[in-house]
Amino acid sequence: MAEEMRVVLRNYGKINPLKITDYLSVGGYEALKKARTMTRKAVIEEIIQSKLRGRGGAGFNTGQKWAFAHKTQDDQKYVICNADEGEPGTYKDRMLMENDPHAIFEGMAICGYAIGANKGYVYCRGEYPHLITILKTAIYQAKQHGILGDFDIEVRTGAGAFVCGEETALLESIEGHRGEPRIRPPFPTQKGLWQKPTVVNNVETLANIPVIIDKGAAHFAAIGAPTYPGTKILTLTGDVNNRTFFEIPTNTTIREVIFEFGGGIPGDKKFKAVQIGGASGAFIAANSLDTQISFDAMSAINSTLGSGAVYVLDETRDIIDVTTRIARFFEHESCGKCAPCREGTARLHELMWKLNSGRGSAKDITLLKKLGRVMSITCLCGLGQAAPTAILTTIERFSDDYEAKLM
Amino acid sequence: MGYKQILDAYKNIPGGMIEAFNAIQDIYSYLPEEAIIEAAKVFNVPVSKVYDVTTFYSMFSIKPRGKNVIRICQSAPCHVAGAAEVVAALERELGIRIGESTSDGKFALETTECVGQCQDTPVITINGKPYMGVTPATVVDILAEYK
Ligand SMILES: Cc1cc2nc3c(=O)[nH]c(=O)nc-3n(C[C@H](O)[C@H](O)[C@H](O)COP(=O)(O)O)c2cc1C
Ligand code: FES
């Protein structure tokens, strides 16, 4: 039986998040102290050696990102914690912030030291008002204890826009504008918040940092899959017995996730499909269940790990209806800046709606495939590029379901 | 606190307009026109730019709406868990459709995408407070808390 491994959730349920002394008593902020005795370069090297990769979806090497920001010379730099968590079915960052906010601040402060930034922001989605209070209280306590030194952290609140999780849209939002993605390059590590070098990291990524500094890169790199080491928090939704969260090593297979941790499908029904990574994720069929959840193993089957949302459908579910709903999500959340996404998401939804209501033809499926391909190449940001994923993967892997609904 | 004081409190924070609007909505439930015009002055930007921002974010409303804002999650996990029945029950119970407010000004009914409480679907929020595992039957009790 595969086992949970709590690295980022190390303090879950063990400390009172609103008492900094609890965090200190379990060794909290020791890693920050240790990092500050090391050279900035040595801290970055440690993170690079750990092979930690971003948990926000793109899987970029965290230490490498820090190295870029470190190299860019400027009098002002920023560290941003991306707490916009908007992928449907995902609530891991909320769990982390609710239960262990200081672990995230510690990660931010270590990053700040490494790249030479004295200011950090937590950009928290507007759907988590209770968290804003927790975060602000925890920051206040850290300041009272003088623990952060000259590193300042400020909380900013979103206002209901999925696209603001995209790092450059997030920067625009903090600056007080519409959350429309910027054209990259320049990347945030060169020109980020207010055009200053900025590291944007996901909540879960940052929560790993103190552990790496504390226990060493080699310890971390030995956990899970070699090219995407460590653990991942998964949140299980849909037709699965244990609709809850788990933190597991990244070499765990999808089958173990659904049938061991998830306890299988309720009511003796058969598994039909699983979508991993939220609305942006691919639908995966039974023949790929033995794939490991690590970033590269998922890429190898043309799928993604993404945010770690695991959405299971049993044999009785109408996957065309679900995919239509997902198409509606992207139409709603498209920011409208670039034409392929603004128009494309509306047309994808229109065509899916037509198919779902039994009025579609084989020609519509051909059109969806073509439009989806064009969008995945031409859209400005990851939102539009991933918008066709659920459609394209269900057309490919569940073609019978489409056939059955044709006019 | 009135909108003027709120705007004043945020005027020196770089990019603070969105923070100010969140705070104004907590009190007014929407963004009154006067507040938008005042924000343009305080943050020294054209009124059109303020509308540019307010209309971008789904949680901001520039139209008056009911005091208690009910949002029903429509994302796929809530969708298969019966969100449509919850929508129907709320519409029936309040006598309004999605996008409308009750005539006594108490409730506004809206849809939303995932609010990150997917451990127990379907989910609704009222003024940001989540209610999980909602059914057409429990909706009535939940509404009673706000009547
Ligand atoms: C549409 C869209 C939404 C995103 N939402 C989030 C999010 O909610 N949280 C997050 O950490 N990253 C999100 N990302 C990824 C970020 O752009 C960025 O890659 C990430 O914050 C970098 O942090 P990491 O390297 O620690 O993963 C999103 C990307 C796109 C295109
Ligand atoms: S899917 Fe409805 S709360 Fe997450």
C-alpha cells in the first residue's frame, strides 16, 4: 500500500496557525536563520540541487528562476507568493495557508534573501476572505517577533478572475490594473512588478523551501520521481470514495491515487475517466492509470499534473456534458486581450453545446480539433493555450461518447 | 465607514484601488457610482480607467444588488454533484433568477467558478462564507440565517 508523506503539510493539525510560538516550537524559521548564514549563491545552489520544480503548474526549476532574479541587477526586487488558486477542484494552497502560514512566509523570506529582495506580496484570491485575516495576523506576529528582519510582506486580495493566477496578469492586478497577461519576454525575473525583477512562486513551492534548506538538497532530491522530486498535494473530487486531500511522493501512480488513497469508485461502478490539473487538464482513460503523477511522466502521456486536482468520473457520467461545462469555464474566464482566446473560447463552447444537445455533426468535431490546435499555438497565455485540452483529449480518448451524441 | 474614508485609507498604497474596492463592497455590497468617480480623483486616473478595472473582476458589481450575495459554484466538480438542482432551489425559494436581486434588497443570486471548497460539493458562498454539501433541502435553512 502506497503511503502518504507529509513534507509541505508537515505541521498540518500540529500547530495553531495563529500562534507564531507554535511554529517556532517545531523548528520554524530555523531554516531562514540558517540561510542567512550562507551566501546568497549557496542558497540558490542548494535549491537548484534539490531539483525542486514549481507546483503552480508550469514545473519550472525553482532555483533556476531565483538565479535569474539574483543575476538581474536592480535596487528593488520582489518576491510574490501566488495564492490565486483558481483551477477548479483545487484547494491545496488554501489548506497550506490555513494551517501553516509561516512556512510560506519563511520560504518567501529565504527567497528574498537569496535574490536580494526586501519586499514580498501574497496575492490571495478574493474567494478566500477568511484567509486574508489569517495571513495578516500571522504577518503581524512575525513582524512583532522581528523574525523577518528587513523583509516586509504585504497581502493583496484578488477579486474573482482565474486569469490573475497567470504570473504576469497577477502582476498587473497587484499594480491595480485589469488582470491581463503581459507579453513575455521580458520575464518577471527581469521586469516584473513595477518593472522590477520579481520571483513569482506558488504557495506549495514556497512551503518546500524551508525543508530543503533545513535537511539539504540531497534529502529532498531523493524523494519521489528523480526529475520532479518531492511530494505533491492532490485534491480528489468527483466519483471517488475519499473526496479529500493527500500529500504523496511524486512517483505515485494515478491508479494508486484513485484506488488506494481515493478508495476507488463509489457504488461498485466502473472507472471511466480522470482529469488531472483542473479545467486545464487532460482527461485520462483507464489504459494510462499506471502512469506516475510526476510532471514528466504525465507529459509523456500528453497530460499534465497541473495544480494536482484529481477529478474522477464513473462509467455513468456523460463526459460530453462535463466537457461542455469546462468549455463554458474558459469562455467565462478568458480575459479578452488576445483574439484567439476571446473568440476561440466562445466558439469552443458553442460547438460543445451543440454536440452536447445532440445537434452536432462529425464536421463540428473536425472543427473543434482544428480550432483547438490553433488556440494551443496562438493564444497569448496558458489560459487560452490550455482551454482546448479537455476537448481535444476527450475527442481522442472517448470518441465513442462523441459518436453517440451525433445528430 | 463610508467610501470616502475607505478610499482615503488606500490612496497611498501603490495599486491600492482594487484593495479599496474590496473594502467598499464589504460594506455596500456593490460599487456605487459616486465611489467610482471619487476613486478616479483619489487615484488620479480617468473615470474610464476605473470602470476598466471594476468591470474586469467578477466579484465587483457596478450595479446595486442585494445585501447578501449568494454565489453558486458551477465548476465541473460541483456540476456533477448537483449544482443545477441547487440553483433551481434557490431561484424557487427567492423568487428570482440568477443575476437578479430580491425586491426587498436582501439577496443577490449569482453563479461563480470554483471557490476552492471542493472537498464537499456542491458549494455555495454567501458574502464569501462557504456552505458545503448543499442540497435543495438544506438551502432553505441556510437562507434562514440571513432573513
Ligand atoms: C490561466 C493561468 C492560471 C494560473 N493560476 C495559477 C495559480 O492559481 N497559482 C499558481 O501558483 N500558479 C498559477 N499559474 C502559473 C503561474 O503563471 C506561474 O507559473 C506560477 O505561479 C509560478 O510558480 P511556481 O514556479 O512556483 O509554480 C497559472 C497560469 C495560468 C496560465
Ligand atoms: S468545484 Fe465547486 S467549490 Fe471547487
